[in-house]
Amino acid sequence: MPLDAKIILSWGFIWESKGLSELVEILANFKMKYPSWKIMLIHAGGLHPVFARGDYLKNLLKDAYRKGIKPTELMITGFVKEDDISTFFGASDLIVLNYMRGSASASGAAHRALSSHRPIVGTDDICIGEIPKFEVARGDSKALMIAIKEVLASPMMQKELVAKAEKVAEETSWKNIALQHIEKAYILTI
């Protein structure tokens, strides 16, 4: 990974509702509008089993190539081992949750991003509604691109987003949720 590039991280299972093809389009637009920027998109994760036999990823990579995106600007890792997840979070400047259809259930990937100590930009998709983020409307690629640019350009905004995410990560930690359940159970038994 280039040390001087701004790294946008998308992560989790790859499938259409995660909006990866739109992020590839945004990356191509960044390259065209801001040619002096060094920017990279990493998707840390593999294909969702539903798409394992289809052409979704192959078509996505062909599209990226047609748009002039180089392998040094787009990395799709495949499955990431638990021990390596924090490496990708640590290398990124921004996490983007471009959820498109409310079909990613409770999204463990989104909740895991809370404790990454990185700012999050995401959509108003219902399955990530409680995730603190710079929020844009689903399917609005232009607004998403603007949000990404604004967050990357503002260290103050980055700090605010990280602080909000860390607060929610602490509130919803396994320990705190377990304590809440214990307290409720104790009250019910009295």
C-alpha cells in the first residue's frame, strides 16, 4: 500500500448491496477531477457466497480497468483473517459503508468499523442507521463523493466522527451490553 496515498476502506462480504461498483466509479471520478491526489480504494473482504459463482467481481474489475484504475489504486483482498482486520483499519484514512438496499441484515462489518478509530462515511440505509457517520442518501453517488472529499480534507471532522463512533462502540461493547442484561435480569428477580 502506498504510504502517501489517501486510503478509502470498504470491507465485509462483497455483494451488490454494499455499493462497491459505485465506489469504483467514485475512485475514477477522483482520479479525473483531482489528478494530483494519490488515492486508493481497498475492499477488505471476499465474495458473498451468493455471488461466488457469478461474474459480479470479474465485471467490477473489468469496469475499473476500463475507467483507468490501476492495481495500485484498487485492492480487493479476498477473505481477511481475524488477525489481519486491524491492519486494514489501521492503514485506512476513511471507512465507507455504501450500503444500498437494507439487505445486509444487522451488518457485523458496520459494527466492527465502530471500533476502528477511523472516520466513517455511510448511507442512510436502515441496517446501519445507528452507526455514527457522515451520512448521505442511498444511491446518491455525487453526495457520497462530496462527503468522502470533505472528510478526507478536514482533520477536525475526522476527529469528531471518530469520537462519536468510539462513544457508540463503548456503549454497545459486549461487556456493557452484558451488564445491561444482567441489571435487567436482577431487577426482574427482585
